[in-house]
Amino acid sequence: MTVTSFSIRGWLSRFTALERFLLGILSLITVFSASLIGWQTWLEQTRPVPVVGGTYTEGVVAASLADVQPSINQLTRLGLTRFDVDGNIVGAVADRWEVVDEGKTYRFSLNPSVSLELVRAALAENAALFPEIQVEVEEPASVVFRLKQAFAPFLATTTTPIFPVGPFSVEEQRKGEVRLVARPDSLAGAPYLEAITLKMYPDTFNLTQALANGDIEGVADTSHVENDRLLGRLSSWELTLPRQIFLFFNTDRAVVGQTVTRQRLRDGQALDAPIALTLVTLASPQHEQLAEQLVATWSPLGVQVTVETRTATELAKQVVPNRDYDALIYGLDFGADPDPYPFWHSSQIGAEGLNLANFAHIDADRLLEKARQTQRPDERATLYAQFQTIFDREVPAISLEQVSVVFGTDLGLKGVRSHAGLTPADRYRFVTEWYRKMRRIQE
């Protein structure tokens, strides 16, 4: 029997050079296609998940450590409760709570891992948060707040981060820089990032230089970056704040005392007769631009507007307390709870109050009073909707602008989102979701 030997080289020798070239190309395509199919199958059968690893360095314009202390608190502390991504109040240091005694007593059941000594110390240190409220820490693990009267917005106060059990802890603090490291046992959950460093700069020029030099990876406020090209290196995220800039009509002044006049000014409709009014605003480019827009809108309607600019100190100490204006451009901070009582209830008219329009309406008063004593969110929402109907009809003010802050992070940082917050420090509200590294796991 004859055995015929076989070799790749011998086999290939049967082909021409062109055929061998084409065969090689075909083999490469086959291998590549098989690899691609395998890769695609792997992607379909797995999903990416974040893993621990990486750090983040942020730059912020700050004159002193006090300017970044709110950010440090947000990173290192938790409240009894917190806001979730939908704006609902959920447990944090407290697992649950109940409201009894017709809304005058709040009892919070604490997470069993939190020591009562830590809770007592934090409450004592932040006693100013709870004026005229009786606070008791009770065994085995609860905190009780007793109010003099029902006050639904109180619950939002408990979201203030005061207990040192947040996702990070301060490792090192020196001039111009604070380094924080992850706390694996945080009640907020262990963060993916291993460390965050806050670097402080005296002005926007130095912050911009630091970003250009790669000394920082993100910024607390993109408006502080003086180079638009550098902003292209960052992902931008909007933090919507509970602050709006309003145009307030002083309803005690005859020139804007009639509801129909205010309605027509809001709607851009011509007036029956020309009027002249004084518009006071803060001496700042943003507010002055808003004033110019109003002048341009109202002049064709027969309104002669005299714009007067004032410093923040003059507004706070003279103009606002004395209600010395026909119309005023001014910002309102609504805080953690959307309770409009301080700004529109008639009891807040006067030098000490914040009813800047001198707005007085008996039905609006009753709705605002009832809403802040009602515990159920759906009932409060209904009452506020009824108030808004009156507000829209009476037009004591016009909302001009929603205030927000845009912060920027480098493109490699994932898990960041735009969301609502109370202060710029709330950009870190969901910091436990931020990550740099990930791996794929089977579905």
C-alpha cells in the first residue's frame, strides 16, 4: 500500500500566486467574521456593570474652605431622610417614620447600625435647624420631633445632611485642597469612586488654567471656565435649583394696582391708557438684561419704564423692606419644600415679610394655610393647584427665569446625571452612582 504524504506547503503549491493571495484574504475574512460573531454574541449575552476603582478631581472657585463646606457635607453626611431621583423623600439614617398627633409629632426609626451617641451629637450641633421644636432621642433607636403646630414642610428639613455617615470621609485637608476617600460602610451605599479631591481656586482665571493643565478633571460651575474650547472636554450636567427670578408688582401702587393692568402686562396686550412705572432691579448683568427685555416688551404697549439698579445690600436693607418700587426684579429661594406661604400669604406683608407684591387675597390665604398643615402629598398638590389658579388670575408677579447651575465632568466619568437640587452642593446627591471602571457579566 502506498501512503501519500500531505503538507500545507505542497497543497498550496498547486495554486498560482494570485490564487494563494485570494485564498489568504478569504481566510482572514473568515477568521474576522467568526471573531465578530463571537464578540457580538458575547455582547448580547452580557451587560456592563460599574465596579470600584478610579478617582475624580474637581475644581471650584472659592475664597476659603467655608465656601466648599456644603459640598463636603454632601459628600460626608446624610440626613434622617433624603430625596430620590424623582424628588420623593425616602429614608436615609432613618429607615421609616410616622406622623401622629394631627401632624404635630414626627417619630423616626433609625437604622440599627447608627449609634445614638452619634445621633445626639449631630442633633445638638445642628440645633438651629429645629427652632422651637422639642427633639428627643429615645431608646432603642428613634428620634422624635414635637412641633407646636402641624407643619407639613418640616419633613423636607430632615433631608439636611448632618450625620457623618455619608459615602465619603475627609482623609486630608490642606490649603486649597480637600481629599475625601470612600466609606464602604456608608448608609448611602458604598461608592464606586475610591476618592474625590476638591481643589479651590481664587478666581475663574486660575480655575481655567488648572483645567487646561490637566490639574482638575471637572468643575463645579461651567460658567467659571473662561475658555469655551476647554468646555468641549467636559460633559455638562444641569442642576435645577428651587430658585426663580420674578417680576413683582407692588399691588399697593396705583399704577399696577388693577388686576387687568397686570394681566395685560403679563400677556403683552396694549393698555387703555399710557402709564409710567419704576422698575427696580439688582445691579448685575443678568438682572439688567431681564429689565431691558421688559422695557422692550412693554414700551409698544404704552408703558414708560424707568429702570433703577441697586446693590444687593441696598435691596435687602432699604428697597425691599420699604417696598419702594412699582415693580421689582428679584429672586426667591423656595427651599426643600415647595411651600409658597412665606411669599404670598397676606401675613407676610410688611418690612419683615417676604410678600414682595403686597398680595392679599382671602381665598389664597386659606389655601396656603391648609396646604402647610396637610400631610398627604396629593392633597397638598390639589391645594397648590387651586392657589395657582388664583395666582394666575390676579398676577401679583411674573416668573421670568428658572435658576440652575451647570457643572462639568470629564468624559471618562460615568453615571453622572442632570437633576434637581437645593444648592450647588447637591451635584453630589447621587455621587454613589458615579464610576470610571466596569466589567461585563452574564445576563
